[in-house]
Amino acid sequence: MKLRVFVLAVASIAFLPLHARAQGAAAAVAHLVAPLPLAAPMKQALQAEMVRTLGGDGLSWNGRAATYTVMGCEDTEMSARLVDLNGDAVPEVHVEAQGTCVGGMAGGFNWVFIRSAAGAWRMNLNFNGGLYPLPSHSQGFTDVLAGGPGFCHGVWRWTGQEYALLCVAGEGGQRCDRPCPRTLKTDDFGEQLPPFTAARSGAEE
């Protein structure tokens, strides 16, 4: 009997920090996505997926300082915005954290959440550096280049279910492992991911 009580007490103590972290992540995600013009059911599903994934990164919101904590980095500025990677007028969500603490020399970290045809959100791309659209596409989705320090940058392409590494682009003639074909114009990238325009879609329905 004493052993059982001890085990239950230990289990309760172990659970409390996880519960607290989940609550902290939920509050942070709610604040992060509040400005996004999404219908309530879509936003609720997005929040659930963001809490599930970003909660593992220790996401929380400091209302007094108006900053976030993520990946152990306090006083981090974060933002979320709607993008449209495949021109179908259904938004994807790009979340960005700024600072060398989260992104190292790249200066930032990115997450991209993509909604499936069945309506389920899933985090796909997540790495430090900038995300830059290329003029090429696969199955309607824009190829993206992950820019950051150094001279070799990954190019990610949609496979039909997710973004996967296609090749590694060399900057300034740099030879990289898994080089990109010359026909892929990796030097011709845009500054920002294609924006989503709610006015031309039915995404809020």
C-alpha cells in the first residue's frame, strides 16, 4: 500500500511540469495565431497542432515583456503569417522566430504548417535560416531554398505529401554534396514566401 501511494505521488509530480508546459504552449500559440484571419474551426485545428509540435520546443508567452520563450531562448520575437505555397487559395502558415539564440548565425528559425486535403494540419518544414521561394514548382507547390550562413543551401520540393530535400545549391560556384541541376534556377529566389490573400479565397468558410 505504501509503495502504491509513493508511486502515485511520484507520477503526479512528474506530470505537473508537462501539464504546465502544455498550458504555457497553448497560451503562447493562442497569442501567436490570434491575428490570423482564419475561421474558428480551422484556427482551432491549427492551434492544436502547433501546441503539439511547438510545445516540445518549450514555447511560452511572456505577456509582461511581450516576447516568447522557445527552445530555451527567452525574450524571443516570433510571428505567424499566412502564405500560399501552391496557389490554391488555401493558406499555409509560416512561423518565424528571430534571434541568434534560436537560429545561430542564421539569425532565425522557421516552421511551416501545411493543411492536408482532409483538413488536418501538420508541421512540415522546420530549420534555421530564411525560407526563399524559387521560380520552379512541383505538383503546384513552390520549391523553397533554405538560406543561411555558408555557401551550400538546401532546396526543398513538394513530394505530394510533404516537402523533402531535393538538392543542395552552391553559392558563388561552390561545389556541394547532392548538387542541384543547372536547369534549377537557384539564384533566382524571392525575398518572401508567396503571401496568402483571404479576399480571393473561400478559406474562411
